[in-house]
Amino acid sequence: MDLRLRHWLAALTLPLLAAGCGGGAGDGGDAAAADASRTQALAAKTTAAPLAPSARLTTPWTDAALQAEVPLPEYPRPQVARTDWLNLNGTWRYTGGAAAPDAENPPATAPAFPAQPEQIRVPYPVESYLSGIQRMNERNLWYRRTFTVPPGWSGKHVKLNFGAVDRKATVYVNGQQVGQHSGGYDAFSFDITPYLKSGDNELVVGAFDPTTGDDMLGKQTLNPGGIFYTPTSGIWQTVWLEPVTKAHITRLDMTPDLPNKQLRITVRGDNLAGLVVDAVASAGGKKVGTGSGVADVEFTVPVPNAHLWSPNDPFLYDLKVRLRKKPGAKVHDEVSSYFGMRSISIGTVDGVPRPLLNGQYVFQYGPLDQGFWPDGLYTAPTDDALKSDLQAIKDLGMNMVRKHIKVEPQRWFYWADKLGLMVWQDMPHAWDAESNAEVQARVKAEDKEIVDEHRSSPAVVTWVIFNESWGDFDMVGMANQFKAWDASRLINTHSGINFAPGDSGAGDLIDLHDYPGPSAPAWQPNRISVLGEFGGNGLRVDGHMWNPDSTCCYNLYPDSATLTNVYTAQVDSLRELSASKGLSAAVYTEISDVEDELNGFLTYDRQVQKMDFARVKAAHQALIDGVPYLRKGSSYSFRSVSPGAEDRYLRHGDGGLGVTDVVDAGSPAALKQDSSWKVVNGLADSSCLSFEAVNQPGQFLRHAADRMRIDANDNSDGFRGDATFCPRKALNGGGGLSLEAKNLPGQYVRHMNAEVWLNAFEDSSSFRADASWAQSTGWWRSSVLINPGDMRSLRVLTPGYDNRYVRHQDGLAFTEVVTADSSDTLKLDATWHIVTGLADASCYSFESRNFPGEYLRHANSRVHRDPLEDSDLYRADATFCAEGTPDGSSGTRFSASNFPNRYLRHYASEVWIADGTGGSDWNTSGSYLNDTRWAVENAWAP
């Protein structure tokens, strides 16, 4: 949802308790709940919960969050988990705002609180309903509570841990300052042992957050509206204590190494010099491998016959890591963790760079996930709520999620690991980083913290550095820096490269944003083509909107059925783009509505499903499974993917026989036409396909005596059966398709020695390759041929309007009734000279009969008659490709050569290019197919 021009920002005025334990999370379930024996013993002291303000919109988990004495009681760090800990979430004292002490330049000792401080529910941000405060622009936020160290912790060091505080935190224990931290998206800790006393201890936290562009803030703004949202200030993730030894583990950096059948691990910690570490991997309680080494130096744990992690099978191993003075000595420190064995890389599949998961190409598809909640804002009301959006994504049949310009708590990554979703993790941006070196340095430092904190999650497959042009700088340097930090994942330098200053060429992905879309950027060698955002299809649901008056932000639809139809058609187009354009991943905007935005699968309160989820899931599964899709009425060419024959295409040759031949951009027009096929409904079964020769209308690809050839349709049952083929997922496992004969199941179109045959399936790699084809837009893009040089008129075929013709008037294209009695001027205005496409010789341009040198062209979707300009943009705007209709009805459709999913369409006497996805009256889905059908007729003014 980020096709935003920077002028949006100008309008936004950016001044800008229960204890639990973590552990391994393998197939035994959530180990954070498995070792809860000390829950009651470690209960923290709390006071009565604050009175709640009025709720603007609630979720199914709001009441549970309000009633919990200790909100979010789960252990917050599942990959570095200890059994003893004390959760400090709950009711704290609070004072904030202009009258509060300065938290940007805090005092050396803890300031006094007012006699009657407010109460706040931690860890919900002060702006949220669940906090009990629900105020914005406090800037200076001060928290206070007391705690007692459990007696069993005697002799241990006590660590005070914060999941995240936005954005500058100063921490005091018993009046003394113990440390500071800046950055709103990463965790931090302090050893508070020297500051403790017996009995009650006082903890004070001062937070400074002006919500300005000189630090990372993502989509937070002091003036929420449109695509920017209510800010989050202060403590917004769990606060907890845990006992440790002086030397203790703080982080595990884990990287699966599939080729060598091992896990690479580096143990990080405090005071670890001279100590050794050992690690034990297990599955289902059974040990699978052990390894040992020293801190800050990588060592390995063997994982033989690894059970691989994937979205279809998100298997996790358990891991115990122990710290000792020497091998075999008493355990000094121990943490529980988990890991997944998987790889992510780039590989070439059928000549196209693709993302490979565990060495196999799988189309990555999922939603944009902003991570906002109407009751908790940045903080999910409960752990079940945190899990719920990810579960909804899985239930919808998707395999990926893009976490958009926000970093979630570690338990969110745990659920992504556990449920099996690939994660694209965005870096939150700081607007001022575009021009301020000091801000750039802060961004780099926090980016590094974010990478380190989440580098061990198997779900994370891609780091997204910049979104569009928001806060971007030194793209090449940043891409190289991220790859140096983590070479095991893909780097997306710029999501939405079309909204950036230009393509730096850096990173593993070339990422386009297109609303509504979809479309695909051209892939580059070693750079994968992805659609980082598209869609934004909206639906208002009364009673479930943050802003009842909102109509934001893209195309709104009248009901769920229409929304579902538009969306599933877009997903079908992704299937076509995957095969024909090499698109390898796409991100739909978005999983849920967010404040003013109404384009979620779910409403903002997560109460209503806005589409037919069964239909949506089926569409997603077809996309991810690689089920082929070809647009009926359009032109396609089919390339061999067999090694050594990758430049050869299926064509009809001498005597109509099917052969393969080398075709390239320099090939003659006749060869390009011979190797282009109009896809139509299967003559024997409309659920399958038939292929009509573009330059031999009425002649179809068919099998006869095992050989493929073209013959004229004689309308017999035998011919219709021989000329009908059902597209299947490519037998070679690539991104293309195989064609199975409808009347001879198990027999496939395959090439052999430059000839094309129909043969029974053979379970061999050579047959699988020979019977697989990479589809692409036809070498001759027009599936309907029109003679260049002719004068023609274009008649509307919409019932009730079929006496109207395209004409120009005052430089714009309209439709008007034309008859034999019409004026000579009108007849001239409605006559067009058909010429070879100005931008593509396989398409057409329409020159005005009475204004030579002026052509029909589109600009901002409206069709004009404009004088020829010597520019690539003009030539592309004035070029249209002739196609058949998808339902086989009469007429010709004209797609814009540079927007192939948009067609010449008349609406209220005006002519536009439209895709029928809504957003404007002229782009509605109603009567769209009829309004885009034209009869190419004899000219009114020859």
C-alpha cells in the first residue's frame, strides 16, 4: 500500500503476571509453556489495573487483555530461553506530557512522581486503548513500579530486559540510573545487580519519543490519516527479569548449512572469555547431533538426514546450549532454543532467475502485514492475537508475509517459524536519513541490531532495506552491508523501485509496486522479478471501521462477491505473469484493514472476512502450486526448456507440421507469426484449451497419428478432441507447463529432433524436459491480424450501443452514432488508418483519417488524438495489440502495448484504457467485457 508520492507527507506535518519459560520449539510444541513450574513462585507485585478509556474499535482479544493481571505472560524470547524469569508486565504508575520531567535529557537520579500519578497497563503504548491512557504526543513518558527479587535468585546476577521501547529509554533502579538505550525496534538489557536491595525495589523508566523523522519510525505520524497511522510511544514490548551467572549467554547466531548437513552456530554473551560452550540438537526428545566450541567463534552441530523446514512442513529442531569452564565441567549457564534446517538462494530455472527454497523453486506469495491493532496499536493484545494474523495467512493458503516497515516481538517470529511462513522483513525508515549523515549512522546501527536479533529465525528469507524512496540513501553500500551482515538471505534493496530515484542494480530482487496491478518487472541476470506490492482492493464494512467515513485508499467495491471476483482474477494474472514474465513473488496489500485503510482480507478488528475465503484459498494454491494459466484470446509462444534447445519455439512449419525453431527479436515477421498461438476455450472441453494459429485463423494445433500439426476445424467430435489440451504443471518441475491431450490422458506434447509429437508419459528426465514448455507473450503479440494500410472504423459491440463508433472530437476519443446520413466530418472523425504499431510491429496504431500524423494514444488512462511525438513513451502509448475475447464471443479487444492488462473501453461516450478493477466510473467491472469488444469494419470515409 505504498504507491505514495512524497506530497502525502507534507500534509502529515511530521515534526516530525505470570512467569513462564522458553525453550526449544520443535515438534513437541511451544516450550515456553512446557516449563511453567515456577509461575506462581515468581509472580510479580502489581496494583489494580487502570480504568480504561472509551474504545474506538475492539478485537476478539480486547477483553482478555483488559482482564489479565499480567498481560502477555508468555516468555518473550523463545530462541534464548531460560526457565527462571519474572514478568514485569502489568499496571505501572505513569506521568507524561509537557509537565513531565525531560526524558530527552534525563536527570542523573530518578525524578519524583506526582502525588496522584496515573496508571498505565504495560506493555501497551500510551496512545493505545489498552494502555488505559490513550493520548498522543506525550513526548516525555515516565513509568514506575516496584518488584521483589525472588529469594531463589540469591547469589545470581539479575538482568532487566526490555523487548522494545520507542524510542529513547533511561532506566533507574532504586533511584540510580543504570543505563540508556536509543532505538524503538530492538531489545536491550541491563545487569541491575549492583542497584538491588532486599525487599521492594523501585524501577523507573523514562522514555522520550517526539515521533519525528530524525529516527526510525515507520508509518507512525502525529497526524494519522490515509496510509499513515497513530504513533506508538514508550514501552511497547514485554519487560522482564531473569537470573544469570556473571558469565552468561545473550544470543545465538544460527545458520543452517544443508550441503554439509550441519548447523553453524556462534554463541554470544557477556564475560565469556576462557569458557567453552556445547550444543545438543534433538527432535522429539531424541538427540540428533552435538557440537562444542568457544564463544564468539563459529562451530557446528551435525544434523544428518535433516528434516527440512518449509511452509508445507515447518519442522523445528530443539536445541540446548550450555556454558562451562571446561569440557565436561559443571554447567555454568544454559539456554533452550530451536532452529530450522532450510536454505534460500537464487537459481536459474528454465532460463529465469528464481528464488529457491531448499534448492527448489516455489512462488512466494503473501500479504503486506503492517502489524497494527485498534486496541493495542503496535502491541497485539494477546499472544493468541499475535499468532492470529499469521494463522489467517496460512489458512488462506499463502506461504509468505512481508512485515511492513515494522519489527515485531520475537514471539511473532516464533509463530512464523512454527506455522511455516516465509518472512520478508522490512527495515523501518527514518525520513531524515535521505540527507542527514548522523541519522544515517543511527539507521545503520539499528538495522544491524534488528538483523542480529532475528537472524536465527528460519522463517526470515529476505531483508528489505528501503521501501520506495522513503528515507533511502547509499543503496549500493547498504545492499553490500546487509549481505556482509547476513549472506544467507536474499537482499531486497528497494521494494518499489519504480518509486525510487532509479535502480541502483544492487540486491537480489528487482521489485515493482503496482496498484491495482498486477504487473511484473523484467528480471535481470541474478536478480529475481518480484511484485513487492499490488492490489489494495477495498470494501467498507459498517460497524467494523476505525473511521466510519473512510473511503481509503485505492479501489472500493460494493460487496464481498465483487471484491472476491476482482481479487481472484488478479491472482490468476499472477499465474500468467509467473510463467510468461518470470515473476517469482508477489505481495498483496494487505492482511487486515489499518485505521483509514480498507483493503484487508480482514477488517481492522479482525471480526469479518471480507472475501470468500474458500475461493481465495483455491486461487492461492493454484498460484503457489504452479498450475498454469493462460489468458484466453491472447497470443502466446512456447519455448523448449530442454538443455541445448532453450532458444527453440513451437511453430507450424511446412505442410502444417509442428516443429521447433530458433526465434529471436531479429527473426522475420512470418516466423514470429508461425510461432504465436491464440489461446481459446478447448474445443472439446472449455475447462481445457485449444491453440489457434495466429496467422492461419480457423486452423488449430492438433494431434494426428502421434504427430502435432495444424488443420482447419471441421467441427467433428474427433477433431475437437484431437485439438484440445489440458495445461498441467510442468513435468520437469519448472515454472512453465506441460500439455496433456484431452482425449488421450497420459500423453503429452513433446519435441524430439526439432519435431513435435504427442507421446505417452515416460518417467525420465529427458522426457520430462522435452514435454515441458516455458510460455511467454507471443512473438506476434496480436492474436487477431489486421492489414496495415487499411482504413477502418471501430464499432461498439455492447448490446444497446452497437450503432456507435470511435471518433475524435476536440482532441479526445469518444463514441458516437454514425449512419449513412451522418455528416462527412463525423464519418472522417470515425475513420482510422491502420498502421504498424509505432512501438511494436506485432501490434497496431490508429492514425486519424482527417488529421494525418495524429494518432490515438492514452494518457492518464483517457484516450486522446495527439500529434506524433518522437519519444518512446508516445509510441508506446499509441500502440495497441489486437486480441480475441476471453469467452470466445465476437469482436476484437485492443490492449495497451505498455499496459497489457488494460483494454480500449467505452464508457458514457468516452474512450479509456481500463482493466475493469474499479476505482473510477469508467473502470467498473459491470459490462466491462462487452465494453471492450469492438468490430473492425469498413471505413466510413475510405
